[in-house]
Amino acid sequence: MDKKRGRLEIIYDILNVINKNQNRIKYTPLLRKSNLSTKRFSEYVSELLEKEFIKALENKKDKYFCLTDKGFHYLEKYKNITTFVEDFGL
């Protein structure tokens, strides 16, 4: 049986999707790739914007999300933690 993603893993997944898309992605593709309901996705995006892990950029017709330095730092630290856990078989 598949294990549910925890909060930290969901945040990592959202930030990682943005990073893998040249640090620029629109709302709808990010929603689809995050594999969350619209409501939960909105809650996570609001929190990430509020805590300055991501920022919203707008041009004349589109709104994009991109990572801040804090978002990149989270990705780096998360990878360190998961590597540590895997190294010890936890």
C-alpha cells in the first residue's frame, strides 16, 4: 500500500516542480503536477508565498511562480535530510 505524503514532502514536491521547470511555472501546470486537490494546493501555495519560499510574478497576461533563495535553501536541506535518513535505513 502506498504511503501518504507528509507536509514536508508535499512542500518539497511543489518547490521541486517549480525548480525543474526553469524556476518558472504557471498556476495550473503547478496544480496538476503537485497531485493535490485545488483547495489543498491553494492552502500550500498561500503558505509558501506568505513564508517567502516562492514568489508570484506577473506579466501582461500570465502569473508565474518562482523560487526565492529561501525556497532553494529548503530544497537543499530537504535533500540532506532524506540522504541522512536513507544512509541509516530509517
